[in-house]
Amino acid sequence: MQQLLINRFRGLFLSVAVLEAHVQGSAGHPGKIAAIPSKEYGWEILPENLGWCGAIATSTQTLISTQALCPGTACQTDDACARLLAGLLPAALFWHDDVSCLENQLGQCLSGTDSELQAGGVGMGVAIARLCREQANPQTLISHLLAQPCLSETYLHAQLSQIQGLLDAHASLTRVWYQIGQDQTLPAHRYATAIAMAVYTWATSADSWPLTIARILALPQPSVIAALMASALSGVFNGINGIPLNWQTSLSAASSLGSREHSLALADQLLTTWSGYYGHQALPPAELEITTVSAPGVLRFRE
């Protein structure tokens, strides 16, 4: 699906903000997601603050000022791991045209974490980078991920291999879940299963952002990691125009953390820095839509 790069950057940032707002909005009404009030979901315990937008904002500002990532720390809960992964999403956008550098940066950032979380974080970063450059689609993304050296001999690789077979067999979401989603006794297995389910859910409803989100939230055991990753994949693939306005009603109108204005401003600032523009403010969106820009320190054409 062809998209302007600004739409992909904005789509990812806004997608995560919208999903976080909806999931947090249901905290006072467990089992309900505001966007689809007639549908019940299995959320049993919701954290008071998911912190995805905060992690993305911190990471984006670090990238803008230093063009590097801060080292990650070991996380003990799924919520903490989801925040860590959220902080890696801007890096996947920033280094989307240099996958080797992206892999190195993500690998260093995740070096102190669980091996399956490392594989998932690097794999999802590469997936987002490939979608940005339109080098992958719903039919080819899993095969690209299976070829990544960082996934070799991991539980995630085994899960994705099963997912590929189930995709080829046109298996339903229910069948996929009950085939690969049962073994979650170990944290590492939960991380791998969550990421594999995110990839499957996105790949089978890629052209519809709301359907992808509704399906990932409808799993028998909803996962914050799966929801975050599915949202990121769908946001970067469909772009900002793929996120329906009725889903955005829960976002704050003020320019606060997690608001629509703040999310789009961060995306614009990150793209401005990536483009090679040195300044304190983001370029206007009209200028960011120009396809020929220079890289920081190297004057050349962008594809």
C-alpha cells in the first residue's frame, strides 16, 4: 500500500495513542472498549497507566537530540515490557532506511533483557522498517522475519513458522489462538506468542485498522504486547488516514502527552530530524511531503 512517509510516521504515532486512550478509557469499565461498546473483551486487570505514549515521547526526544537509543532495562511484567517495546517504535521509523544500523541499535538497547524479548523487539523493528519502505506486505512479512538471523533458534521463530503454515491453510483466528496461544507458562513464551499473534492478526486484516484492533483485543487472553504491536504494524501500514475519526474521539483535545496534536507533532519532529533538517521546530507538513530530502551529514536523495 503506497503511502507518503509522513503518513506512515503519523499513522504509527497516532495508532498507538488512540489504542492506549481506548484501553485506558475502559479501565473503569473492565471488559469494555469504548470504540465498540457492544463488544466484550477479556481484559481482567488494566494498569492505571500503560505509559506507551510517554515511552514513545521520551524515545523520540532522545533520538532527535542524540540520534541514539538509551539502553533498555530488564522488565518483570508484561506491562513494563510493552512500555520498553513502545520506546523502540520511533527508532524503527528513524532507521527505516538502514536496517543494519537499526538492528544494531535495537540489539544494544535490548541486550540486558530476555532473549525472546530481544528477538521480538528487533524483529518488529525490522518489520516496521520494511513496511515503511514498502519492502514487505501481509503475504511476505513473516517470511522476511523468519530469515532474520536474530530470530534464529528462538521460540518466536517456531511460533512464526506455525503462523505461516496456518496462514497458508487460511486458518481462522480462533484456530490459530488455540493452536499456538496455549503455552504461556513462561514469560518468554508469552512474549513470543503475543508478537506472533500480533503479526497474524495484522496480516489477515491489514487493510482495516479498526478490524485489526478489534480482533487483537478479542483474543481469549488479551495481551498488552500483542495489542501494541498490532497497532504499530497497522498504523504504519495504513497511515494516518486509515485510522477512523470515531476512534480518535477519546484523545485529549489539548496538546498534552497522548493527545492527537502532541502525537502528530512528535511524528513530524522525528521525520524532520531524519530528513536532515537542522532546526528547533519541525518542518511544515507540506514540506515534509516532498520526497527528495537530505540525510543528516550526507547530502543525498531519499527514495
